Amino acid sequence: MSEQLNTLKSDIAVKFGDNAYKFSTTPVGDHVVEAPKETVNALLRYLKEYAGYNFLMDVCGVDYPNREKRFDVVYHLFGSSDSRRLRVKTQVADGESVPTATTVWKGADWFEREAYDMFGIKFSGHPNLRKILTHHQFVGHPLRKDYEADKQQHCSSVLPIHFDNTPEQRGDQLDSRYVPLNIGPSHPAMHGTLRVMAELDGETIVRAMPEIGYLHRCFEKMAETHPYNQVIPYTDRLNYCSAPMNNIGYCMAVEKLMGLEIPARAEAMRVILCELSRVIDHIIAVGTGGVDLGALTAFFHLFTFREKVYSLFEKLCGARLTVAMTRVGGMAYDAPEGWFNDVLRFCDEMSDGVEEISKMLLGNKIFIKRTQGVCPVSAQDAIEWGYTGPLLRASGVNLDLRRAQPYYGYDKYDFDIPVGTTGDIYDRYLVRIEEMRQSIRIIRQVCKNVPSGDWTVRDKGVVLPEKKDVYGNIEGLMNHFMLVIKGLRPPVGEIYSATEAANGELGFYLVSDGSASPYRLKVRPPCFAIYQSFPDVVKGSMLADAIATVASMNLIAGELDR
């Protein structure tokens, strides 16, 4: 047990005066505290207020149907002052409840609703414990082990406008003084996958309630039924605007659990792919944000650069949007000859493009009027809701995992972390534009010093042999045969691994039982925590400002709904 965990153990013993808590450090270095469900809420409050774990990054469930207390409720905490992480776990029997953490963090709201929806875990005291991802006619809890993965349930009706996101707003009763309005899901500004139910006083939003789940595919259930490497194409469909980042985040989690160190060349290629993906993801955010405000020209102009990146992806792996170009252990392919020079040429073009974008939008008086001072979010509120990424930094919090918990050599690269001041819509775009500049800066450094050597580990229990070996010798054929039949098998254990994706912290909580498929794979998507704050952020604002806010949040339904 580490000195840090020992100190925490002593502090908790002094505070709570009992030995009901179990402390451990996993083989991969994760710190874990197991607590009784009756006192877990008090423990969470103590960890937040006195131990410095100010972020609740995720709450999820794990199903163990043969155990007396069937479910684990797992809380992932983060301390921004020193980048510490802690996992808190408690056990709950079927039908029992655990106290809600919404009294400690506002951001626990949707995470607990998801655990209730997927597993049936009850959180006593939760203000609105109802389904969030499955539809209102859905029967059962799809992430329980006894729910069949191919059992589909179709929805045949739509709920009327209703408001129940806070205790004082519960019930379906509409106020006759105000105009009820459905915003989406058909409206283009709502991406075809989001519905916001609102009540308007003129053009001012009195209250609003988002409804999600229109794109819910239960990625996590699919992960449980597929071998580890076959999960990679599913990760493409999370944030499909920056697919390689999902590939990389997932593979990194599996590699950490297995104790695999990928080659330096694979690390460099992953960094390049991550930063190219960050650029094109921000292009989507800035470009579609402009469209939602009436600036159509910027959108078409920006997509010219996005297509150039797609061409780079295509040269590397043959695909453009959903690429699946990483593998556990490294990359699927080495870069073709001249690819890094092509990337450098794109950086030159993109540098000019960023300056043009800045002039077209950020220097435009109409854009400034529509975004500056509109729907600001304070640093404290951003932390309470679980904001990460550009929106958190726009609110004035200097947190970026590439600096706070460096991976793949990010600590060796020279780049800046842009930070805003007010957290308004304008600051969010400023941060994204500057991040594009910094990503280009990182890419140039990597491309000019790409290590030689292999692009993947050559462990026959992890990576398939090359085709020339499969077709050319019996050993290669047998290695291929055994890995396909047996599958990749990480050791029994669990890990939470996070990367700085374009929208913020993309976390994968992986539980392995030693089989060829994940026992549990929970995704912590960045915009899930962010979007739950929407009713508070837009309350009292104009309807047009709500549309601008959705765009600035850069909601990607593939990762929001999963």
C-alpha cells in the first residue's frame, strides 16, 4: 500500500473511528477504498471536503449475480490539485438502496440515473431516479448479466412535455402562463438525437429538461459479448468526430491492465493521431457552432481541412471516419512512406486556416454579440457538474490530463494549455481555437522526431503475426490460430484509465475475469457530465442562447448515449 493511501487510511480512521473500510492498491497502481453502503455518502463528503478529491468523474455499477450482495457501486474520484485518483466501492443487494451522492456533487445526478436504468440499483434520496438511456416502455435492466444482449424492445409512443429534473419541478403539470415547446430531436440544431422540453415566457426559458437516449446502442453490453480486439470498432462509434482518440483510450486501458509497454514508434503515431483528431473535433465544434448562429460559410471552409485529415487517415489504414487503426499492443499498420511529411504539410495549411477561422468568427461582431457573456459557467459550478476538457478550461480551471497525468511522452513536448476566465460561450470557442494551434505545435514536434523501430509489440499471445508468417511458416500459422481461438486474455483485475479527449476526460473502467471478453467495460464520456447541467445553464436565457449553448457544449450523441 502506498504512503498516500496509508495517510488517507489513518485520516479516515481518526474521522470515522471504525475499521469498516478496506483499503487496497491494485497491481496496476489504482487506489481503492471499499465502504459499507450506510456510510459511503459520509465518506464521499469527507473525501471531497477534506481529502481534496473535488471531482466526481463517474458512478457506475457492476453485476455479480452469484454474490449475496449482487452489485458493486463504483465511484471514481479525482483531485485536481495534485492529480490523485481514488476508487470508492460499496456493495448493494438486489432491491436494496444506497444513499445518493447528489447531496455531495450535483454531477452525480445522471450517473446515478444511468446505474439505475442499466442495473436497477436504487439511490435513496435522489431527486429524479428514473430511466435516462432506455425508453419509457423498456422493461428490465440491460446491463444485468441475465439480460440477453440481443433482446430488443421497441418504443411505440412519445412522452408529452414534462419537467421533473429538480424536486420543485416534478410532475407533468404545465404552467398555463408559459408556452411549452419541443426543441428537437428533429431540428438540425439538436443533431437529430437530442430533445429538450422547454417552457417559454416570450423568448425567455423558464425551465428546460433534456431527454437523451435516442442513439443508445448499449456499447457496454456489446463489449461484454465480444473479444477484446473486436471491441475496437465499437469504440469508433462513441465520439465519431474523433474516432482514433476512442481507439487509443480503450487500447491504453487494456494495455495497462496487461502490463504492456508499446513501442516508442507506436506511441508517437498515437500522439499524432490524437492531436489530428483534436483538431478535426474542434473543427466540428467551431464550424457547427457557427452554423447554429447563422454563419454557414465558416462551416464549409472548415470542412476543407477536416477532409484533408480524413485523407491522412485513409493513407494510414484505408478508412476515413471510423478507422479502428489501433490494436492492443500498438498500431494495426506502420505509416506508409512519406506519411509524416504529408502530416507536416497539413500542419502548414492548417496553421493558416486557424488564423482565417479566427478572423471569420472570433473577430466577427455578430458572433461576439451572440456568444460573449452568454450562459457563463463558473469554475466552481463546472467542477460540481464534472466538466472536463475545453469547457472546464474555459471556466478558468487549468486541468489537462496531458499535463496533469502525462501519457505517451506528452510531458516531453512543448505546448501551452489555454484557459479562459468567464466560462461563457465565447471563451469556449477561444479555448478550442487556441487548442488547435497547440495541437499543430505538438504534431510538428512529433513528426520531426519519430522513433524508428516496430509499430507494435511482437508478443504472440497479444498480437497476430504478419500475413507473410501466417502463410509462410507453420509457427506463424499456429500462433495466428491459437490467438484467434483463445483470444486476448488480460489477467483478473480492474483498472480505470483516462485520456484527454477532444471534449474532456474519456475514461474506461475495465473489469477482467480472465476470459477473452471484458467482464465489465464502463465508458466515462466527457459530454455526459456536461450536458446534465444544461437546464441550469440556460434557465433565464433566450431560446436562441440555448441553441448556441448546445453547440458550444459539442455534444456527440454517440458517446452521450452510447
